[in-house]
Amino acid sequence: MSSRNSNRSARALFLWAIGLAAMLAFGTAAAPAHAKTITVTIQKLVFSPANIQAKAGDTIEWVNKDAFAHTATVKGGWDVMIPPEKSASLVLKKAGPVDYFCRFHPNMKGHVTVSP
Amino acid sequence: MAIRMTAVLAASCLFLAGVPAHAAEKPTDPQIAHIAYTAGVIDIEAAKQALKKSNNKEIKAFAKDMERDHEAVNKQALALVKKLKVTPEDNPTSKALTKAAKAERAKLSKLHGAAFDKAYIANEVAYHKQVNGALNDVLIPSAHNPQLKDLLETGLKIFQGHEEHAEHVQSELK
């Protein structure tokens, strides 16, 4: 009698644990589907990768490994300051192709294709 | 006039040294380090003069960028020569560059307002062109130490960026 009871409660606990695991797994899996962060590294005055594909709502994070300040600037659009050895990020709002460059070193160029 | 001749001579020496016939006159690493550092100091001083004299927003912003970048490059250069235990060595090219820069500063000090801005930015375009030519044709190919070469190559990319930036500011002034 008592062993049957403890069996039942063990099974209930087991089912509950599976349910919780499934919820957790679903919850964490669902988050990146909404928006992701794309990292672009800046080293020796080069944006790398120089060409990226993103979706509206995604974030670009620029990681500046240079000892120099850079920017990610779009003519008539965004102007992100990226201090030396620091990071800066931007949420992409509009869909479309975007060419960006560094205002301080206009020979540094990058491109983002933002899909809706 | 004599000063200007020296400047021209210095510029042509920088380029001539790259010609294979003059291979024996290639600068050594301690000389290259000195030339690169001197070239940076010159542009920092030019920036300081512009920050003091100009009232133009674009010119002041450009001068600040030059001051910040060249100070950062020179800081890296000093750290590198210390690490490599290289003592930068003064040489005729560094001396000529410094002399020409002094003359340019004196010339600019007599100008005011828009005339100063125009002359400063024109010199920045010309100066970065000259230094980039020297880096590309002489200093980088002559450098022996790979770390020094690497720093010079990064420097060249920065200065090429400055050259484009200066040309952009110059076109906006007109």
C-alpha cells in the first residue's frame, strides 16, 4: 500500500519535471526567433564581416578592438559612435539594404541587408 | 623660399629612397620609427593650431579627430619601440619634415577665418598624401621588424582614412 503510493507520487513528480523541462526548453528556444544580435568586429580598420544579413528588429553589435574611435554611419541615417576598445550596438528598424562607413576613416565600409 | 625648397627636397627624398637604385639608402628600423613618430607629432601640432585658431565647426571636429588618432598611433608606437628595445634615431628625413612643418605653421599663423580654414585643410590633404606615399613606397617596404611593419600598415590605413576625410571636409568648405 505504502509502496504503491510512493510509486504514484514519484510518477507525478516525474511528469511534472518533464513538463517544466519542456516549458523551459520552449521558452529559451522561442527568444532568439524574435530578434538576434549580430556581432561585427572592428580590427585594424576593417569591419568584419563587412557584409551581413539581418532581419528588422535584430541588433548589430560592433566590437571595436582598435585603439582608435570609429563610427558606423549611414548618410542621412544612423551615426553610431564606437569608442576605442569598446562596443556599441544598434537595433535595425527598417528593412532594406544599407551601406555604412566610419566618419573618421571613410575608407572603412560595411553593408547590411535588412529583410522585413 | 629656401624653406619651401627644403620641404620639396624632403618630400622628394622620401619618395626617391623607394627607387631600387637607392636601395643602400633605405632607412633603418630606428630611423623609420623616428620618421613615423615625427610625422604624427607634426599633425598633432597642426591640429592644436587649428583648434586654437578656427571657428569652423567642421574644421574643429576634423582637427580633434586628427589629434585623437595621431596621439593613439604614437602611443602604440612608443609602446612598441619600448618593447622591442629600439631607440628611435633622428635622421635627415625627420629633420626635413619638422623644418617644413614649422614653416607651414608660421605661414598658417598669419591667416585668419575662412582663409586659415582653407589653407589648413589643403595642407592636411597634401600632408597626408605625402606621408601615405612615404609609408607605402619607402617606410613599410624598408621595415625589418614584423611588428613595426604591422603598426605602419595600420597607420597607413588610418592616414588613408584621414586623407579621404580631409578631402571631404575640403569639398564641404567650398
